[in-house]
Amino acid sequence: MKIPFIALLAMQLTVAAIAQSNNEAPQAKTANGTVEGTTEQSGIRSFKGIPFAQPPVGELRWKEPQPAKNWQGVRPAKKFGPRAMQLALFGDMGFRSDGMSEDCLYLNVWTPAKSAKERLPVLVYFYGGGFMAGDGSEPRYDGESMARKGIVTLTVNYRLGLFGFFAHPELTKESPHRASGNYGYLDQNAALRWVQQNIEAFGGDPKKVTIAGESAGSVSVSAQMVSPLSKGLIAGAIGESGSLLGTLPPAPLSEGEKNGVEFATSVGAKSLVDLRAMQADKLLEATAKVPFGRFSATVDGYFFPKPPSQLFAAGEQAHVPLLAGWNSEEMNARVVLGQEKPTPENYTKAVQKLYGEQASEVLKLYSGTTEDEIIQAATDLASDRFIGYSTWKWADIQSKTGGKPVYRYLYSRPRPAMTPEMGNAAPGLAGGVVKSDAPAAKAPPARGAVHSAEIEYAMGNLATNKVYAWTPDDYKVSEVMQNYFANFIKTGNPNGSGLPTWSAVTNGNAVPVMHIDVTTRQEPEQKRGRYLFLDPLYNKQ
């Protein structure tokens, strides 16, 4: 049958119009103005470098984030904004950011939505890095893969270190809330408020916002859950390795102020005016001499009206579903054993040095007689001391006072071998690698999944990491873990078709744990006694 010329011409014009429409740069109208992004090859629309607050520079250094100013016309959103001020600390961080600057309060959106009417679930991801490093542009956090699962995905920048967590009596005095020291957390809160105001323009549902993060990002999730400023802005929470119930907890405001005065004195600043007049790079350089954790968050009476442990215990946190867990080797055995050989005698001495009269109880809970058993026991103890306990505590208390289901996992898939191109490489501080021509420091081989190893798996970004020779088993584990996360973001429940059943924790009782590995399965909790022992020790701190 011949197609009439007019009909054929109409068909061709329609096809051409569709192609032209698909090639047009996507736009979204935010409260501050229109942004224009990029359509990725997958069809996902990305918008990078959107300001969610004014640049925190000049007089706005060490102040609450202020609402972004409006702009006229169409603002390009095709490249990442600058990353926050930070030293080069971790070997596994790769940035696609537009340099480094105090002017860093930008976020990135990946959306599968074709219109603003779809109201899809939303994921807001906070990066890790000890509140000293990290950026929303890191490929391992890229949101395109999660967007392909039907989720509007965001990464958010926040101020770090001195610029994000500096407390000082003069700052407290000038604050309308008589608070200082939590600017990084307030940046995250500002981003969540931006999401509530603008996410519909990207096809997202402001009532279905799940926050997630790893390490310091996980601690941030627990902080936003418990702060009265943010708890009403979220519908779910995912924590990968860490919470402020043990890991990087906020200090009393008075302590933060004292540290702030000491730092100001060390750089020759006699007043807040002097500090704000100093160049950002000079201040950053001075922080290299400051011990880790010096600029901690504070119980400021505003973001944290009370210590977080008290707020969680009283059930004053966000009553939302929580999915949380940690990795099988968060810290190396060397942290406990030092350079000593893993003999029973050396292990006993190390534990006695750490725990004194309580050492015998620790040696029962983390026991071993052979070299292999002692290395494993020391690895477990070091991991729990670092981050395992705090994540357990978060899940446990949320199951008792949070009023919603809690799902807990243990991630234990070790990374595969490095690619041949990596040559001689040494372990990085955050679980990555530092390439070097010098002989690598001899360290015990990884026995499991090291700190941060799960990120690319959970976010579906294995292919973005060229360091490791990923295998079909790795992609299998990634698909399972990402699907659990995606289901949870969509429904508050990780379970779904083709996945092993994952039961929720109920009131801290015999809690099931999902072991995520090549053979993912649920098992009864076997190590609860360890955390019950550690619990009063941390609560004394």
C-alpha cells in the first residue's frame, strides 16, 4: 500500500520534531530562576551547579546559609560548581568540580522525569570525608544510575572543616540564635529546604525525600534526622557506616568556642573581623596544623537543642524508616595491634592498654588464639571502635523510639584486584589508593569490605572507578544492593521482586541482619553482646 505524499511528509515532520525536542537542552523553573541542564545519553536529564544559597564569603563567612538570589534569563547548569575548601587528604577522591572555593554551596540534580507533573521519589546524598574533604561531583556519588531506577537524585555540597564547623564566642554573640559551629549541617538543611521548594520542577515529590550518605555523610543523615530544623523535611533515611551516636559527636558549645579562640590566636587574629579579613587559602593552610576533629560540630542549642543521644532516647528525632549498616572491615587490625605480631600475648597487651580492668571482657567478646583469629578479632574491634558501634547504636535506638521500620545490613564484598594500569599503589586513607613509584607500605591484606568500599556498588557506579578490575560478581552485588536502596527510597521498604527477604528490626530485639555479598542472605544477629558492652563506655564520653 502506497502512503500518500502528505501523510508521509507529516510523519517525517513528526519524527524530526521529536528528534529536535529530544536534542533540546532541558530546562527547569526554580524559585530563583530558570536553569538549563543536559540530556545524558541514557535520557536522564542532569542539572549541575545549581546555587541553593548565597556564596558564604566575606561577611557571610561563618554565618547561616542565606537564600540564593534570583537571576534573570536562563542560567546554565551544565557543569559542577566549586568544591568546598579542603586539603588533599584522601587517596580515593576524584573531583569533577569547577575548582575549589569558599563559594561552594551548589547542588546537582539527575532526573528521569519528562515533566514537572510526575512526582517521583527523591534521594538527597551527602558525601563523606570526615567533614574535612569530599564533594558532590565525585563520580562514585553520580546520580545518573539511581535516576535510571526512577528516582530524582541529588548530591549536595556543604562547608567543611574550619569553614563549616568553626565556633567562637563572637560568632555565638552575633548569631540571632546564640549559636555557632554547625554551618556545614545548616548548609545541608538549606539544601533540604531548597528541595521542598523546588523539586517538583524536576519531577520530584517533596513528600518522598530520602536522605543518604556514607561515613561523614552517614553521620550527617543522623544529624538531620535528629535536628528540629530538618526532621520534618525527610521521609526516609539511609546510613552507610557511621552516626553521631559515637562517631564525630558534637562537642559542648563552650568547648567549640574555646578551640575557636585558640585557633584565632594561633593565626594572629585578635577579633572576628580579623578572621573574616584573612584569605581563605591562608586559613586552610593553617588548619593543616590542627588535629583531626578540632573543628567538631557543637551542641549549640539551635541545630542541636540537646545532645543527640538525649534526643534519640526521648524519641524526638524524625519518625521515618531507616536503612543502615556498615562494612566488614571498617578499620585495619593494625589500629589495635600497632606494628606487633598478631600473637595472643601481643593482642592481650594491646587490649589491656585500651581497656584496663575491662580487658578480660573484651578478650571474650573479640577472641582469638591462632594468628588468623587474632587478626580477625583485632579487625573487628578496630572496626567497631571506629564506626561499627555508632551505626549499630543508631539502628538500635531508632528501632526503639523512632516508630518506623529499621533495616540493618553488614556489607562484606571485598573489592577485586586493581587494574594492571594502577601499577604500584598503596592503600588510601579512606579505603582508596594512592599511586606511587615508591615501595608500598606493607599492611595486612584486606579481609573484607574496607571503609567506603560499598559506595560505587550502592549507587550503581562501579564503571566510574577505573582503579579496580570489576568482575561479573561485583556487578551482581551492585545490582542487588542498588535495588534494595531504590526500593527503600520508593516505598520505605527495601524488599522487592527477585531479592532475598529483608526483615525489619523490631524494638532492638533479636534483630535480623542482611549480609550483602555475592550470596546475599539474612542471618540472625550474632554480635549483639559486643555492642551492649561498648554502649556504656560510649555513653560515658
